[in-house]
Amino acid sequence: MKTDFSGIKAILFDIDGVLTDGSISLDADGREMKTFHVRDGQLIGFMRDKGLLFGTISGRQSEAVKVRMKSLKIDFVELSITDKLKSYEAFLKKFGLKDEEVLFIGDDVIDIPVLERVGVAVAPADAARYLAPHVHLQTHAAGGKGVLREVIDLIIDQRGWNEWSTTRPGIGYFKN
């Protein structure tokens, strides 16, 4: 069955295991480092121009995540969250959205309460096996390897926003 993205107005995602491969790297001073896939953020501005909101609800706190979310201009950022459903409900209220208008990408059991509520529930290819019954779609990409971009590309394709243009020298962008 093909996943229907037509009513989606917002994309929410976990960080570790979705935008990263789930590894926690520490330098000699104990500072946490994260590796993000550049393509995950490449089309967020385009999607925002099309009216989509972006947010993250993550169970961990990380300066690296704060920096990355700020650089991507993510609309809603909640870190160190143990009750993701409560944060999700705050997101709905803040932006006046309904469950069916939200797509959520999660990778582990802490994400199940939100995955069960949203209009489209997505998990990375390497998500915890317990998530399979709770998602509409499992990506081909593993966590940290372009999961968000794969989802964005599916939405772009389904909505017909994928006519590419290069009319500005050195910059490619979608026409529609």
C-alpha cells in the first residue's frame, strides 16, 4: 500500500537513530559529537516555503543537536524529553494541528506513543524491530544515512513538486 502524504502539514522526528546513526561519540573532554547527513537538511527550506513545519522531540540533550537544529531553522525543538507524547501534544496545540496532519519519524520504543497517534508514522530501516507494527512506512535508509531526505523526496514526488530548474547560475532548485 502506498503511503498517502497529501494531508501532511508537519514533519516531526527523533534525532538519535533518525538524523544520526545513534552513535554517541565523546571527545577527550567528554563533549558529545554528532554526525548528520547533509542531505537530510538540504530541502527543509524548500518544504518550509511549501508550508510544512518541522520539529524534533528527542530524549537526549546535546549542544551539537541544538546547533544543527538552529542552522536548519527547525520550528519546534524539544530535547531531554522522557514523555514524547506530552511534547507532541504541545506541538499540536502550538501550531493548531490535528494528528492526521503530522508525520513522525522515530526509531525506538520511546517513540511508539507518538507513532500510534500521527497521520503517517515512519521508522528508519534499522529501527528497533518492535516498531514495525506501529509504522506505515519503513525507509530504505538507515538512521543517519538520509532518512529525513528519503521522506521529503517521497512527499515531493507525491505532490508533484519535483520539476528541477537551474535558472539561477550555480544554484539548482525546484520550480513549483
